[in-house]
Amino acid sequence: MFALVLAAGCGGGDDDDSEPAAAPETNPPAASNTEAPETTDPGTEPETTTAPSETTEPTETTEPTETTETTEPSTSDGSSAPSDYTFEPPEEDKLLAPLFSGSTYALPAWMADELGLWEKYGLEVDYPLVASTQVIPLYLSGDVKFGALGGYTLLPIVRLGESVKAYGWFTNRFAYKFFADPEIQTAADLEGASIGISQPGGLPHAASLAVLETAGVDSESVTFVPLGSVGNIITSMISGQVDAGAFGTPYTVTAEEEGFNMLADLAQENIPFPGVAYLGNPEWVNENPNTAKAYLRGWLEALWIIFTDDQTAREVLAEYMELDIDADDALLTASIDELRAASEPPVPASADTSEELKQATLKAEELKGESIDGIDVNSIIPDRDLFQELDDEGFFAHLESTYGPLPAG
């Protein structure tokens, strides 16, 4: 088993590092005119764009004392299952929850919007695409109170004196592959090689360190070359500027077509990695638990569909990524497979999972050279969270009865 290595600093985590492919220039409909830089490389400074100005009239908020019954969305086979699942309406009917990955890792948000899942639970979610470096400032400003955000932001936010908790994990595993020049036959041959990374501490850097550690190669014996984005890694490998690099889809497809050697498939190693967490301000969550749960219901139901309904997942991904569902079959398959491999299944987080990710977060800080003195990690990543409340309400049983069980394993 590899020892965990992680992205460092505010520009680390899932910077475009986790992105299988570029997003189309137009964001999905947003609920506000939030200006947000759109980029497929959140680790670099993006151009500023403005989210669509067209707004949707929000549904009038229902008093939280009433309960609402769900109506199931239609999926790829056109079916729509009746439901007797009831829930408390959200205290607030709008939520800003920006994305910092405009690729396959945004698929749950795209699907929740496309299938009307958030709307079904009484919530209008504005999810502009922002640079990963903007996540912490947005949280500190109070504009972002809850959402699927970079797990790497947890302890930096705490160090800045702000209150934050992780209520579960979306992605918690490496899902990269490591490729090298055809002359490099094994990872043990990397000594003296130049390895492309997006930026120091970014996900390609962390993944490369994992490969080196497993192969017994001293990281001081290689040269890491910052290239600004994941896309630039494969381009620089093709041009001969660097010898190797770690990345996900669609760049893995290009690497295979160009004849590079795959030296490691990190997804097969099942390495804990605090990638994207469901983060929230605990004071706000205590006052608005039903709003937080409405967000989670929409996201987790979308993720359940991704795990159980391949056709719907492919159709939505192809639409938002502007791909052809037939011509780009291999890319769609690889992208969805990668997302499933990196994601924590949408089920109640177990105590074992919580403990595992606590230790991974601590290890990440150690590798970044950050002190954890005085930080109560148990208060940041609780063992019992909103997932358990959803389970107690029968939400996950409702998903299974509606869409079928999650695949084994």
C-alpha cells in the first residue's frame, strides 16, 4: 500500500488535476449573476467570465414544519417511480455551492440540475465554476456556507480561525495513472527523469510522489517541472520537454494513443486521499439543517444514479461536455469509470471511513510541512454526520428502492 501523499496549499487538492476533460464554455443555468472565473485548470489563474444572467424564479419557501413528498425524475428508460419518502423543506430555498472542477467530477451537479433533483427537494443551487484558489476566500466571506468543496481547504480554514466541518466525502481516492516515455520501462527506472506537474503540491505532484515512494526511488533524484495545468503535462511529454507525469482522463487516452508506458494505475492501489468533501459552516448547518440535507439529497441521488444507471450518466456527461455519445464512447466510459473509482459510494459514512480520512488529512498536512498542534481533527471530521441523519430518515433506502442497489464492491 502506498503511503498517502497529498496536494499542498490552497492551489492543491483537485485543481484541474482531477479533471478528466474540459467543460463547455457555458455554465449550466445559475440562480444568480455571480461572477466566477471559468477554468478547466483551477490550479492556474483563469479568465473571468460572468455566469448566465437569466435567473429562474425560486419556489416560495415552505415552512419547515411541513413535510414534502418526492416525485421521482425520469431516467434513461423513461421510468418514474412513485415515492412515499417525505422530508422537511429547506429553511433557505437558495444556496451558492461553486464547483472548482468543470469536468466529470462536476457530473453530480450537472445531473442534479438536469434531472431536477435539487428542485425536487425544494432547493435552487447556484454552482458557478471557480478556481480552486477562490474556495477559501469565498468560504471566509460567508458567501459559501455548504457544498462539495476541496478537502484540502479544511485545516487551512481552521488555521485562519474560522469554523468548518466535513460532513462526508465525495472523492476519497486517487484515480490517476502514471505514464512515462517508452524508454522508461518501470517506475524503478525514473531516477534522473523529469516529471511534469501542474504546480508544486498539486494532485499530479502528490500522485507522482506516491509512485516514486512505492518504487523506492528518492524524490530528490528526479526533477519536477511545474507546467501550470494537467493538460500541459501530456503536451510536454509529447514534445519531449518532460519524461513522465500523472493524470486522469482524457489525457490517459492520449497517452495510450501516443505509445507512452503506463507505469502505475493508482486507482488499483486504493490509496486514501482527501479530495472533495461536503464542507459546511457548522453554525449555519445547525440553523439550516434541512437546507444542507436538501443539497446532499440532490447530489447523492445524482451520484447513486451515476453508480446504477450507466446510460443516464453517459447522456448527461456527453451533453455537458459536448461529446458525441457514440463517437466518444471510449472517453465517456473511461471518465465515468474514473469518477466511480475515486468516489465514496453515496451511503452513510462509516466510522472506519471517517477515521481513515482523518488520518489521511493529518498525513497530508505532515507532507505539506504544516503543524497540526492544537487542532482537534475530530471536531472537523465528525464520526456521526448529516449522512446518518439522512439514513435515519430512510433516504438511502428510498434511493435503493427507486434505482436499485449499488453495485457490489
